[in-house]
Amino acid sequence: MNFVEELKWRGMIHDSMPGTEELLNKETTTAYVGIDPTADSLHIGHLVSIMMLKMLQNFGHRPVALVGGATGMIGDPSGKSEERNLLDEEVLRHNQECLKKQLTKFLDFDTTRENGALMVNNYDWMKEFSFLSFLRDVGKHITVNYMMAKDSVKKRLETGLSFTEFTYQLVQGYDFLHLYKNYNCKLQMGGSDQWGNIVTGTELIRRMAGGEAFALTCPLITKADGGKFGKTEQGNIWLDPRYTSPYKFYQFWLNASDVDAEKYIKIFTLLPKDEVESLIQEHTQEPHKRVLQKRLAKEITVMVHSEEDYHASVEASQILFGKGTLATLQKLSEQEFLDIFDGVPVYDVAISHFEKGIDIVSLVSGETEIFASKGEARRLIKSNGLSVNKEKVSSAETTISDSMLLNSKYLLVQKGKKSYFIVQCV
């Protein structure tokens, strides 16, 4: 199976220029994707193009990740309804370093290898270009009619499109020309919404260098329920654990619908075709076991984070289903603890109560409203139905002290099997 055939069975090809597959079969090909550097972390919306680069390298070709430092200062109108905020050079450089660190988990940047990955920043060659030079040397080769015909431009004409964003496709097209001349890069890949920009690049290469270059796009990932892929109520799912904890990252994939999981496991893992088909068949026979979701969540959490983070996430997931222990809770970071119990009622209690020591009944039915009365609290304790930090409370006289606090700040109170409450020290 060659690279294009691999992408086809995985459902990762939306369009490609004639001759693309022949090029890839004929020679070791250098190909690039552009990455928006407007944040210091990648999010899962970037993962499709990153997986394309990873698979490309696995098939012996050379991947280039282009950080759009210059284009990040302009803003791509594709798929946008309004102008974006523009960034300065210092922020862009910081973001670039952070993105490269994340990309090393997917790509081998060993420059001694023929197909070692490269990271480049288009700001490095665009910053010296004067406005007049760009108009004279690049702008004259592409007509306004050609640029106006692009969907990304047409869709924005009604809401308003600045000259800055209108020129975006020229700048991106010049990137392709620069990579073609300096790195023999003959292929640009990206999402289907980038087709117009990519083709502008192949046209510039034809007109300015007399060369031939190619384009390949993948479908934009959608969710079965019509929601935007990678977006939650809290925002993006990030690859950096500072923004999205490994637990929350794992949960995102674990909670995928059956239809989405079948699609995602092909795109976001490197599992071979026969194994994927076997998993799909197994899942179809016993969907309640969620075989697809569990394998998907495992593969991608290990790839983005680590084996250790995956096991910790599985262990943390079991806390809500009664399998967790005090030791499990004590291993959680504050963010992981809050992620797991997101939406659970929280009661603020002064830290002084814990420093002095407070009896459990006063805590749950006086300082908080976990129980309506002390009598109700005592009855549940007597019937073995109250737990603090996953340990049964055996006596109504039990004293809760600050040494019991998780992350020096929290107590997890469990009433019966499924009702959780957090006591937070203030």
C-alpha cells in the first residue's frame, strides 16, 4: 500500500491534483502543511494534518511543518466570518518553539535522515519583502479575477473582507514557491477549505519557476451530531496538558459516538487496516462494551501524552464508578481532580475549621448543606453510606482535619453510591 492508498482507506482524501499519486510513487517527495501559530499549543483540530505528515514520513517521504508567522500576522479568511487578532513577532516566536516541541512526538526531526522532518517559519523569508517588491515580483503573476473566484474570498465579500486578508492566498502561494525553490517541496497538503490557497501556490510555481507542483486535501472533520469537531462547552481540546489535562483529553475520545469513533480510529491512530476492521466488527457485535472508543482513546492519549498518563486517566475514570481509592485521589493533580468532578456541587468552608478539627456531622449538615439535618447525616453514617475521600466514615464522631485535604484544599464527600460533593477550603 502506498501513501495515497493509505489515506484513501482511512477516509483522509477530499481532493488531489492529477499526478499527485504518481509523484509520490516515483520519488521521495517533500510535502508541507501550514500550521497556525496563534497559540502556544496545538489543539486536536491540527491533528488531521499532523497525522498526514506522520504517515507521509512513515512512507519514506519528507514532511515539512510550516509555522505561519507571517500569515499569522495577516489572518486567513478561509472558514472565518471575521478578522482575527494579529500577533507580534515575540509572541509568534514563543509559539513556534512550543509547537515544535509538541510536533517531536509525531515527527522525527533528525536532519541526518533523508526524510527527516523540517520546521520552517514563513516570517523568516517574508519579513525582508517590501510591499512594492511583493507587488512587483509576485502580485503581477496572479490576476484579481483569479483571486476573486476563490470560495474563501466569495463567502467573505458579503460580510466584508480587508485588503490584508484578500492578499492571504498570495502570501501562502509564495510560501509554496519558496519551499519549492529551496527545499524541492512539490506537494502541499491541508484541509479541504485550503484548496484554493494551495492551488494558488501551484499556479505561482508554474508561472514564476516553470515548475510543476501538486495539492492534496483531506475532508474537514465533522461530528455525527453536527457539532464542531474538537470543540466543547469549555472550548478547544488542546494537546498541552496546561490547557487540557490528559484525563480530559482521554475522556473526549472515550465519549465519542459510535459513528464518530469508527471514523476517528482510522484518522487519528496508526493501527493497520485489518486491525481497525476487526475492532469495528467487534464493536458492532457488542456496542455496549465501547471497544472502539476505548482503543481510540488509548492510542491517541499515549501518542500525545504518555503511557503513564493513559493509565492514570483510566484509573481516574474509574473513580466515578466506585472503583477509586484514597491513593488514587492523592495521585491526582488539582486540575485532574476538578476535571473529574466537573459539575459536582462545591461548598466553601473556612480553612480554620480543618486546622482545629471539625466533626463530620457538623461539616456535612452545618458548614455545608450536603445533608438537610444532623439526624439524616447520622443515619446514613450508621448504614455505612457516607464516604470521605473514598473511605467509609464509620462513626458520627469522626474528626476531619487539614491532614485529610486533597491538594491541601479539597475533600471529596460521597453520599450513597452516586452523589458526590466537594468541600473546598477558603
